[in-house]
Amino acid sequence: MSDQSTIEPSVLAERRGPLGLLTLNRPRSINALTHEMVGLLQAALDDWATDPDVTAVVVKGAGTRGLCAGGDIVSIYQDAVSGGHGAVDFWRDEYRLNAFIASYPKPYVALMDGIVLGGGVGVSAHASHRVVTDKTRVGMPETGIGFVPDVGGTWLLSRAPGELGTLVALTAGHMTAGDAIELGLADHFVDSADLETLVDLLVDHPVDEALTKVARPAPPSKLAEQRTWVDAAFAHNTVAEILDALNRRPEPEAAEALTAIRSKSPTSLVVTLRALRAARRMTRLEEALAQEFRLAVRLLRGHDMAEGIRAQVIDKDRNPRWEPPQVADVDPVEVDAHFASLGDAELELDPTSSVGPAAAPEQEGTA
């Protein structure tokens, strides 16, 4: 029997002088988030928020593959097929953590090195200082598993220039460092090899000063170069119109986007587009998170989420059988139901504190 005392925590919280350093510590799974990890992150951030000896916080991932590959979707799949409630509890605490990070009272520096997907975006892209590298690949892959961009993803992507965020959300595409900065999910570019130097500098220097010593000009964004056709094709408010517009575009990238979208869950596509358009009209991140929570709860009990995870992660046949199989067959009444209030189960968020209930965010309803 192994000695449990030798097993490292899933999140390492340490102090280096005035710097609080958080390391997501599941490198074999690219630091995929578990409910336990969310709790450990929240506890450390709560402690450091009021500790006068901590002047800044850094979050990074263990290993060489990435900051975080998202949530533990195998556990979510088990809840989806069994009717369990663990995923709902996880999302409730995860989204509260995302909101707390966005309003954190001290500099919060996210090192977005390597793979940063889904939940990894939630613990990094709401930070005050977001650092990407030559190895960064950021993505919100949710429509490919019958889900929606969450952890504030609809808030972030709806505020990207033009319709670039809509493109990324519907295609589940990846962003390079330059793309992430262009779309507003990151701020600074640093060579991956210089990240440890940056952490050392942060021990003795204010965050902005430390960053100026190692930051470099960001590489160009290939997505930004495609704004003309992207804005034209993705400006529509229905997925069917977007697909038709893409089908008529001459650009090879448009054809690639069309193929990518057609492989995704039709229900997720329709719900995601509506969520993005609603989030664009919101004034607080907390509103978007509350909407995403409603959608997450409803999609967990639907067909496509379990089927999408099965095809991508469990059986790995990459052949999901979506229900319904076509965008034209998605029932508007069922889409409305995804956005309806959860009543007493609504996600409540206080933008100034991670502790205690707050007034419920404004309802978006079925607009």
C-alpha cells in the first residue's frame, strides 16, 4: 500500500517573500481542475487577500504541457449518465472562484503557458495580469462536447473585437498568444523560457516593473488578419444564417470554419450563440456566470453533453451522435428552457467577496 503522506496536494500554495505562488499540480492530466482544486485555490486566495505581507499572487501549472486543460470531464460525464449532482456543485464553486479572481484586491498574475482550455481560462483570463508565451494554446472547446463556453467564457468572447469571439466559440478553435492578446484574453507576451525569471523578479519588484524586464512584443494574430470575412459571416444572430454565410464565402478559412461548426452539437451551437449575444448586453461578469450556470445545469441533463464526452474522451471514436442532428431541428422552445431561471438554485455571486450570499444577478430571461 502506498504511503498517502507522500502524495502531493493537487494545488501547491507557497510563499516566496511577499509573493503568493499557486501551482496547479496534476501534470499527468495537464492540471485538469477538480472540485478539490477549486476549494484549495479559493482558500489560499481568501487567506492572501487580507494578508498584508502578500503583495501579489501568481498562478501557474506544474509540468511542461500547460497551465490547465479544463475541468475533469470524466467526472462530469459520470454525473451526466447517472443523474449525479457533483458537477453542479463543482460549477457553483468554480464560477464563484472565477468571479473572485476578477475582483481580486491584489495583483493576480496568470502564467498561461502551454495548453489553457475551458476551466483553465477561468482561473487565468479574469486575472489582472495575463501572461502568454510562445507555447500558449488557448481554447474554449465546449461546443464539441455538447456544452457551452463557461467560466465567464461568454463574457470574454462576446467582448472580443468584431465577431472573432463568436468564431472561436462556435468552432471551438484554439488561439495562439497573439490571438489571445488580440481577443482580450491576455495582456503580456513572455518567452516560455523566461517565466521562472519572471517569478523571481516578482519577489523583489512590483508586478508591472517585473513584466517590463522580460516582456516582448506579441506575435501577430492570424485571427485578426481575418476580421473582414469573420465579421461579415458571424454577425448574424442565428446559427443557420452563419452557416449559410460561411458557405458563400470564398476564403479557405471560411470553409474550414464551416466544417468545424458542422461537426459540433447543434443544440450547443444555438444555445452558445444566444448566450454570447446576451452576454454582450450585460454589464457585469457575474451576470454572465449566472447565465452560464443555468445553461450548464440544463445541458448536463440533456443528451448531447454525455454523448459528446463519450465520443471525445470515453470511447474516443470521435463520432458523436447528436440529438437533434441538424441545427434546423433544434426546438426554440427547448432553447428557451435552457435560459429560464433556476429559482432557489440560481447561482448567487457577490462581486466584492467570495464569502456569503449576495443579491441574485439580473435575469436575462429569454431575450
